[in-house]
Amino acid sequence: MTNICILGNSHVGSLKRGWDAIYNDYQQIRITFFAQRSDGIEGLIVHDGKLIPNNEDLMNALAFTSGGKTDILPDDYDVFIIYGVGAHVNFDIHSQFYSRTVIESTIKDLVVDTLSFKLLQRLRKITSKPIYIGHMPLLAATQVQLEASPNDYLARVELINEIIYRPFHAEMVKQPVFTIVNGNNTHPKFSKDSKRLAIGDQYDDQHHPDEDIDHMNDQFGEIWLKEYFENYLRI
């Protein structure tokens, strides 16, 4: 049995609902979700060798998304995934005007102040187990244009891993190429009917506005998890 801990913000909603649809196909995997909307999960702090919430709202959200747990104990899990919470890959690596030094500095500026990176640092204080970073989904395209290669996107992920995450013995997960259009966008069908993260209040699972191009739907969550299992867990 592989026990996975996924922590993050509202973007976790698509993964959680995607998992609800496919978990029977993966009897060898158990996933526990710890999530709160917006940047609420910043209230997770290191205490006595574990991550605990420092406020009641976060405690309640964690208990709801995890099925009753409020603390993250590293011994309970084999793998950790930090999903969403400010991690993204939008920078230019090909401009002739940018030196390698400038690019590295840009990437560090892009990453180090994000909540995603802060959570990575906190986890690394309490565990040496594998940690994966799931960046926020690429923005959904307003329209699908001519076929464009995702190679630039893939190169950016590789560069971020090289410069930022490998020194932390962590790895950023690539968004499934199948979901990418226009080279750097998510296909709009994966943002259609996206829903709010359920945390036990009146807004649970409400649809995002039609103009929302940030959040993805349950189908995207299924695809993301299946590719993660295959390409990173080798299942």
C-alpha cells in the first residue's frame, strides 16, 4: 500500500473529486487530502515533528477534506504532493536578451515567495520522504488554435526542477501533455463545469463562473492523477 498525502488550496478540488471517481481502480493506493481554499493552508505550521493548523477555520477545513484528520504526521505517508498554492511555470527561457544567470534569478524570484515553496520548506523540516510539486493548471485557452508544441512548457518544468526542486530532493510534476493546447494552455474542455473545493460549508462544489480559466474539472483531476501514478510512482 502506498499512502499519499496531498495538500494545497482550491485546485485540490479537481484531484479529490477525480480520485473519488477512480479509487476503486487503485486498491494499492490510499490518498489523504488536506486542503483549504485560497491561501488558508498557509496556517499549517511545524510543531513537534508534524504540520498542524494554527487556526480553527483551517482545522475544520482539514478535518473535512481529510476525513477527520487535522495534523499531518510524516510517518503516516510514503509520498507528499503539494498542489496549486502559487506554483506556476510562466517565464521566458528563450529570449536572446536573457543570460543563464538572469533566467536562474527569475526562476528563484518566481518560486521562493510562493506558498507552495513555503510548504515545501516546512515539510522538509519534518521528513526526507519524496515530495512532488503540482503546479497550478495552465490557464484554459479561450480558443484552440493551430497545433503548437508543448516543448517550451516541458523545458520550463525541467529548468525549475534543476534549479529549485532537485536541491530539495523534490520534483515538479508535468501537467499531462494530453491536456495542453496552444503550447502553453489547458484545453478549455477541462475547465468547463469546474467546482469549488468542498470544505463543509454552503459553497461546497458550487460551479465556478463560466469565465473562470484557472480551475479545472473532475475529468482533469482524473487524468492528472492517472499520469502521476504511471510516470512518477510507476504504477
